[in-house]
Amino acid sequence: MADLFDEQAEQARQDRAPLADRMRPRTLDEFVGQEHFIGEGKLLRRAIEADRVTSVLFYGPPGTGKTTLARIIAHTTEAHFASLNAVLSGVNDLREAIQKAKNRLRHHQTRTILFIDEVHRFNTAQQDALLPHVEDGTVTFVGATTENPYFEVNDALVSRSRLFELEPLAETHLRQVAAMVLTDAERGYGDRDVQITEDALDHLIDTANGDARSVLNALELAVETTAPDADGTVYIDLDVAEDSIQQRAVLYDKEGDAHFDTISAFIKSLRGSDPDAALYWLARMLYAGEEPRFILRRMLIFAAEDVGIADPRALQVAQSAAEGFDYVGMPEGQFLIAECCLYLATAPKSNTTFAYFDALEHVREEQTEGVPQHLKDPSRDKDGLGHGEGYKYPHAYREHYTPQQYLPNEMQGTYFYDPSTEGYEEQVADRLAQWRERDFDEDVVKRAHQYADDEA
């Protein structure tokens, strides 16, 4: 009788389960995304299909398939599958699960796969309590975490598990998920006439940030709260989509004019040293779902192109923000992007790195001589050909500098770099002016000596 009630309760739960739970993939063929390790012929897929899964850790942002993969393993394996949620379970629950696994192994020779969701929520003692049973094979550990396991999970547990990092789902994957919802009559809305406009679907996908659960929850809310028309059709337009996901759509085509115009406005605001405008355009792009790494790449370029030597630290700040974002991700990564934006907007500006293109143009257009003799590599041909003879080692001189010819003969007196007087570059300008003046004086002396020798 108890089993009957349990079955009825489970059936009632499934009938009322959220769409995201009902649409959870049950097989590898239904699973969307993560082709880098679950695609056809890949390691984890082969292990699941052969029922040879060893201890694994699934690491990635919400809604990318960590728990789903664990459930697919559960449906596929002949081993007993047990699960715990680290948020709700303690050491006693873990010990009970381990004891049951020992009993199965002893009495029925049945393996146990123990899935622990949000494993990073277990403290060190709880993780230590699990470790010996993973080592001796009592359980095969499958863990899921949204936090970097190298920081949040015991090193010993990580070292005994194969780590698979899940990536945010791409737009094509999220469209597949939405299509399955609208066509699956058993678990989705395939038994209803649901029409969703292209801009509404685009908005749901853009604001989901690679999270399938976000798309599913928004679709469910949109369908269940929108009254059908006289023909029984449920129409979901942009207004309904905005309301369902509680985020207003911004006119922004990531491959069209809005994309190029907005990034242009952002860069010009940085160049114009207007931090308020730069923050506004930055916020517009991120809110509309622009790829943060695209913005970071543009700020890296800007640091070298428009700030340059006026503040060499700008390039370091931009590089640190880009690397830090890869570690932190969204949403906290917005702090890193905003700090970089403010630094670049308020930094002194100089575009003297364009001097490189003047040098490049000279190389393209002018026929120049080879490397001067004293600048050539002496390691191979010094004795036979005199390569490197006459080179002055700057560190052997006062101030670690001495006038010396570094350009080919016919290019003496050619200058490409004209430093500005902004920020740090003002110091560079003063130092370079002194060096060039000394170079000029040395050149005058040389020519005077050469003239005297010619006359004699």
C-alpha cells in the first residue's frame, strides 16, 4: 500500500513539476551542448555508454547540464545510483549513504555511484569523510559544482576525479532547447498551439546568458500566463517575453548596426575621457547581452592605441581585467570590466604607438641597407667577418647610455617616434630629447673628424 501511495505521489509531482524539470534530457541523444567532452566518440560519452564511469567532477555555471549528466548516468548504469545535495545533507547522511553502498557491495556485489550536487557546500571535514570510500572503491563519486573545484573542493578529492568543465550554452543550443519545448507533446507544449515571435525568442535567449533553465522558466511563465485567443493560439510577443524574464529588451543587434555603433560610441567616450558616457555605453552593451570578452579585447587595444606611453599601466590594467574575467566570469566580472573602463577613461591619452606604422610604411616604400656591422650578431662571424666590431655596450657607460648608430647609414637623423607631453610620456620626451641631442653632437664630431681625414 505504501508503494502505491509513493507511486501516486511521484506521479502527482511529475505532473506538477516545473517545465525545466519535465524537459530535463533523459538520454545522451537528448542532451544539448558540451560537445567538447560529450559529443560522439568523446571520452565521457564512451564511458557512459559502456557503463564505465569513474569518479568525475562536473564544473560549470548554472543551467549547463551538470545535474542532467548525473541523471543520465543514473538511467544508463547498472550500478545503484544514490544522490545527496550538499546544501541539505550532513555527515550523518553521507555516512548512511556509504554504509548502504558497503552493504550492496558485500551482499549483492552491486556498485554504487554516489552523486553529490553542490559538492563545494560540503565543508572540509565532510569532504574528508567521503575521500577514503572513493579511494577504496566503495562508491564511484560524481560531483557537481558551480565553483572552481581547485579552490572549493579538497585537493585529494579533485586528484581522484576526472574534471569536466561545462561551458555556457551557445545561442544555437538554447534555440534547440526552445524548439524541443514547443514540439514535445508529452513533456512540453507540443500539444498546444504556441506561437512565439522571432524577437521574443531572441530576447529570451540573449538574456539567458547560456543558461537553459532560464530559457525554460521564462517560456513556461510566458505560456502559462498568456490567455489563448479565440482560436486557442497562445501568442508570445516581445512584451510578453520581457515580462516573463523581467528584463527589458534593448535595441541591439550583435551583428548589425547597433553592435558597431554602440562599441564605437564606447571607444570614442573612452578616448574623449568621459567616464560617465563610457559607463553608459558599457552598460548598454552588457545589458543587451554583448559578449564581455569582445569588450575586453577592444579595451586592450584601446590601452595600447589611445593611452599608450602616457600611462603604460593602462595596458597592464586591461590585461589583468581580461585574465581576471576568465577566472571570475559573470556576473561578478562586471566589476572588473567597469574598473578597467574607468581607468582607461580617466587615464592621460597618447596615440604615439602609431609611430610604428610610420616605420612600417618606410620599410614598405624605401630600399634600405642591411644591418650596420657593429649591430650584427658576433657569436658566429666575429673573427672571420668582423660582425659586432665597434659595438658600444651601453651598460658600460655612465647613465647606461652612449651615443651610437642604430639605424642604417642612409637613415641617420630619421625619427619615427615623437613623444607627447602627456602623463608618463612627458618624462620619456625629456629623456629622449637629451639622448637625441647627444646623438646629434656625436654625429657632428664624427663628420668633422671624417672631413679632416679626407682633407689630409
